[in-house]
Amino acid sequence: MKPHAFVAMPFGSKPGHDGQLIDFNRVYTEYIRPALEAAGLEVFRADEEPRAGDIRTDMFQELLVADLVVADLTLDNPNVWYELGVRHALRARGVVLVQGPRPNQPFDIYTDRKLRYTLREGAPDPATLAADCAALTAMVRASMASSTRRKVSPVFQLIPNLEQPQWRRLLLAEHNEFSDAYGNWSRRMEIARQKNRPGDILVLADETPIRALHLEAKRTAGNALLKLKQYELALEQFDTALAIDADDKASREKKAVCLGRLGRYEEAREWVRQLTDAYPRDPECWALAGRVEKENWISRWRQPGLAPAQMRALASDENAALGDAIEPYYQAFVADPAHHYSGINALTLQLLRRHCAGDGSPTVIDNLTGGVLWASLTAQERDRKDYWARASYAELCLLVNPLDSVRKEYGNMVAAANRDWFALDSSRQTLTLLRDIDFRPVETAAALAIVEREIARSTPPFEPRQVLLFSGHMVDAAGRQPPRFPAEREALAAAKIAEALEQLGAGPGDLALSQAASGGDLLFLEACRGRGVRLQPMLPFEEPEFIERSVLPASNGERWRQRYFALTNTLEEEPRIMPAELGALPRDVRGDEANAFERCNLWLLYTALAWGIDKVRFVCLWNGGGGDGPGGTAHMYQEVKRRTGRVNWIDTRTLW
């Protein structure tokens, strides 16, 4: 979404310092608003709110959450000064000052940079208006692009330890249209998060009610993609979050995780070094440093096809790298003895060091054993359903206890998982590491068998081999001129689609994503069904409206409607309906509604990309033109080309 600007200025005509009336409405419409829109911002002034209510509520909301506030200081207007003071007290940056002619400069902001505009007969001077607008546009762009660490507010400059309120807390107690929109949006985000639908989250992240909440949305999207092990796309979300706030600790941590998982260890080390420098007593930062070094150590000896004894021999040569992993985990546990995750990792790696290289301090191992025992058991006392506390305790038993204890505690652990596939898989990864390095093979095999048995009972997330994304023209309505996809070309189009799917090797294990309009969409879905591909139609409207708008208008529309139901009645899952999944179409500050077809295109694309950029294969049935309106195949084609470039284009002009 576009950044949002709020303009604090006098309304109507007011006498200037020389007594001549200044038409501030013309200053706004001819100078300020066009310049801000040219900089790519949505612009709002409190008197533009059409609904009834307290104008102060809208004004305060804007001062709290707008990405930029532009204050006109031509007059010593108390309302404008008050609004500027509120903004300076709550936000460290995001203010641009403008002023027309005045005989003196306000003392409080005498040194602040202000853009001056010229007036002629009480309105913007036509002779200088273009230059004045260009200067304001340039300043706004520079302000929006400047570092998030740069403090513009004199309040934040003079009080260096003052912190801005968190975005979520920048909401008024009184309900208004913004808070209602935020509530609806945040509920949708939470539902998508619980259902583990990163495609939905990515769409909603682009539709935050204000850009200030974009940070939270991008973090949520990144976390969902991390869960699916889509590290490249997750990294993109955290980079976007850090572009909004370079100091956001959670995004900095998760970026380091992504870099480590991508094998970019040097970059990951630098990120965690900066974190541990900034937060030297934070166990999460130290644990993250340990995680990066642990992944690096594993990558140095774990090779497919080798027997455990062979990998153990290779690991013995990586004692220094293992030590680099132990130290930050140990520092995390020292910083917070309740941090059982760090303690169990430090202990496990210490014992693996002794197992591989015969190196390890008995005193340190004994101290860690006692510490992890206390930390994991007290965590369970606090929350009996804490899976990770039980996992730490079960791993401790595996490290030092006899076989019966291992079986008992891993049984308790999987019961606490409540068939959470992702949690169980995390424990399985730890156990396969111990298996691969031949550590306590009998006990490890017993624990792994218990976890894998429980995973078999759980529902694993479907993971397609490849994602077949489609967009294409509808069959022409009767009498359409010039023709684009006439009904008599249906068989040729179907043959071309089948040929494209054959070239892609489409079959069971693949996922097909498309709308289900008459013509290309239904031909594609029918062809995929014939090859055993899993189908997931996604519709921009409720089904009756979709049929009315995207199925029946085709020539012989009733026959297409029957084919639509024949296909959807055989699906494992019903078509996903965009308004039900994502809510109503978002509106901009002027109340204009977004385009449903463009939104559905992005929904389809993001859903496909969330499975992995390398898996997406786009098939389109298209004449290369712009289509009949926004959100058509041209829009999808450009979006896919920008992202992946993997396009199978069936040019309908070749079907003649």
C-alpha cells in the first residue's frame, strides 16, 4: 500500500501577516497535495473526512500513525502548532515543514529546514508553482528514504533514551473507522497464521490499514514462510520489515536465521554479532549465534550416503567449529538460567564434542546437566502443556539416562505435541543429527521411533512437487468484436494446454492454482484433473457472483456453468473464496475500492510462491494484449515474469 501523509494547516481563507487573505484551500489543492501525490503518497487533511463525528479523533489518529506529517507554518496558527507538537512528542521522524511568506521565523524551530513557497494575490504563484511542487516532492522522497535511525523530532533529539510507542499501541481508545479496519485486518491475519496460509498473509501484509503496521505484517509473513522452509522468500519479508525499521530486533534475528539456513554463514555471523553487541545480556541473541554456528558445524561433516561412523570421523576433525557453536549457547544459558533451549543445546554439543574428539570438561557438563534439569522441570511446572520444555527434558534424558527413561519421556513429549507436525518434525531433526553422528545409537533409535510413529499419526503439510499456476482468457461472449478467444477454438486451446502440461511433466504430487472462469481456466483445471494433479480453484467473488460474472457471459454460458459444477463437485477441497478468506476489498483514503481481479491474481501468485519460487510454473492462454480491464492475464503475466520468469505462454493468436 502507499505511504500515508497527513497535512496540518489552516483551512479556508485566513489573513496573512500583511493582512492579505491567503486561500489555504488552494495552497493545499494546487501545491501540497499534488506534490505529495507525485512522491507516491496518499494524502489526507482532517476536513476531508466525510463522516459525522469528532474531527479531533481523526486528527489525533493521523498524527499518531501517518507515515509523514506536512505542517504549514505560514501563520502562527495554534491548531497547527499543537498538531506539530503532538507529532514531535510521539514520533521521532516523518515531518516536513513548509511555509509561505512571513516576516520572521518561529523561534522553537528556527534551525529546522523549511521549504518556502511563494504566493501571488493570496494563492500559489503560477510563475513558481511547478518549481515549488518539485522541491516539495524531492524533500518528501528524501525524507521517506532516509534512515529510520535518523531523528527529526527535537523532542527525541534532546531526550536520547526516549522510545517511540509500539505501532500496536498507537491506536486511540475510542473506536473509529481506522480502528475497526485494523481490527478486521488483524483478525484475518491471525486466522491465516493459524491455518498456516502464507499466501493469504502475503496479500494481507500488502493491505495493512496503515503503512506503520506493515512492519508487523511483514514479520508475520516471514515467520509463516520460515515454517514452510521457504527461506529466500522469508528473507525478502524480513528485509522489507528492516527497510521500515532498521532496528527491529525480531526481524534482525529472523534474517540471521534465514541466512544461516541458506548457508550464507558469514553474513549470518555478522548479523548475530551486531545483535549480541547491541543486546549483550539477551539469551535469544546468544542462542541465535549458537544456532548459526551449529548449522555451520553440521554442514562441514554431514554428507549424504555416508555411514554414521564415517560422519563421526569427519566431525572429529571439526572440533574448533563445534567449540564456536557451544560458546554462544553457553553464554545464553549463563545470561538466563531459565532458558532451557540454550542449556540443552550447550549440553548436547558438549557431549557430542566428547563423543567425537574426546574433549569436554566434566565439571561444565555436570553443571549444565543440573541446570537444564532445573530449567526444563520448572518450565513444565509453569505450563504443563509446554511442548518445548518437555522436549528439552526428554533430550536431557536421552543424553544421560537409561533406555527406559528415554522411552518414557519421549512418550510424554509426543503426547504434549497434540499432533503438531511442525513441532514433532523439529524434534525429529535433532534426533536424526544424533543418529547420523552415532551418538548413543540404541537410545537414539528408540526415541526416533517414538517420534516418527507420532508423526505418522499426524497430518503432514501437503508439499507439492511443482505448482502449476494458470491465467487465461475467457471464451468470448457471443458477437464479441474483435474476437479474442472464440468458442470454435476451444479444442485447439485445450490441446495446447495439454501439450504444455505434458512438457512440464504434470501429474500426481503437483498442485494446480487457478480461477475457474469459462474458457482457459476450466480447460486448464480439467486437463490437470485428467493427469491426477491436485486442484485448488481460487475465486475473487462469492460463487453465485463469480458464475454470473466469469462463467455465464461466455457464448454457451450454461454449458460452461455445468462444466464448472462438474469439476468443483469432484474436488477434495471446495474452491477458496477470496471475500471469505481475506475479507472485503481494501479501500484507500478516498474510499476507492481495490480491483477484485488484481487482488485475486496476487492471491494466486503469492499462494504459489509460498511453496517455493523454484517450484512455480506459469501457464497462460493469452493474446499478448491488455485485456478488458485491470487484473487480467496481462497483470498476472507481468507479476510472474518479475518474480520467476518461468512462463509457458500459449498465444491465442496462433490458434486461428
